[in-house]
Amino acid sequence: MKQRIVLASSNEGKLRELRALLDGVDFEVVGQAELGIEAAEEPHATFLENALAKARHAAGRSGLPALADDSGLCVAALRGAPGVRSARFAGEGAGDAANNAELLRQLAQQADRRAHYTCVLVAVRAVDDPEPLVAEARWHGEVLPAPRGGGGFGYDPLFFVPELGRTAAELPAAEKNRISHRGLALRTLRQRLADWR
């Protein structure tokens, strides 16, 4: 019987991607909302600290191993913003459209459009696991002046990948999962999960 692992996220887009990326791993993946676990606070200034806090929160509430992702868009001209505040860049409770509009507003007078997505994944066996598994990756691109594409979520319609000539929102899900920050980080984590008991 497969061991259960809790995905410490309430973001449907992330859950969809993580479930697809974990397909074939020797765990039964359960979203935290399915277990009645509320979202954790994310008060920290780094992706690593927030991911660890979310993983420990889900493990503590469920009594199960947990996997958390903290990720976001870091824009060179904005000194790394929106960064860990990517999901609430336009304010608490802001949706993707508002966050994208705020990003474009802040970049309106900027010539430098370089950006990268960062993903930090943390897996813990229990709330007090002294050896969490950590995997990190970046996906480089630039921010377009207007959105393109209907796929993905978050800043994907604005995140242009020059070598592909497309935005993240224009990529088929399978291709995005193969080359994205989350896909790269999870590929590393999957290898470690195979020996993780």
C-alpha cells in the first residue's frame, strides 16, 4: 500500500502541476484541503523558510509526511519582487489578473524585463523532522508588456521564454512541467523521495 503524503497547498494550479509531476512516485498524494487543513501563514522573507513552514504545518495537522512548494516570480528591475509575495503582489486576496496588472504597472517605465521563476520544494517526514528534503530550481525568461496564452496560472501569460518564443501560458502542460522551475525542482526531489522512508 502506498504511503500518503500531504501536498501543503491550497492553490489549484500548483496542486494540478504537483500531482502531474508526482505521477508514478510511490506515494498517495492528498491535498491539504481534502483533510480539512487550512493554509499556513507565510510570513517569511525567503522561499525556503515559507516552504518549510508550510510543510511542517501540514505534517503537524495531518500526522503524515508533507510536501510544500514556495515559488514566485523574481524580476531584476524590481530587485527580486514580487518574490515571496507573488500570490498577493496586488494585495491580500488578489487574483492572477490583479497581480499581473500590478506587475505591468510597476514595470511600465523599465527597459530591463529580465525575470525568473524560483521554486523551493520541501518534504518532511513529520512536523519535527530534523532532515527535511529540499530541492530548488529557477526558470529564466522575461516579462512581456501584455499577456499571451490561456494556459498555466499566475504570471504565466506574461512570462516569456526567449529560446522557445512562447510564454509559459502558451506551452502545453506536459512541456511546461518538463522545463519549468517546479518541474526541475521536483525532478530532483523525486530522486530523493525514492530512498526516503
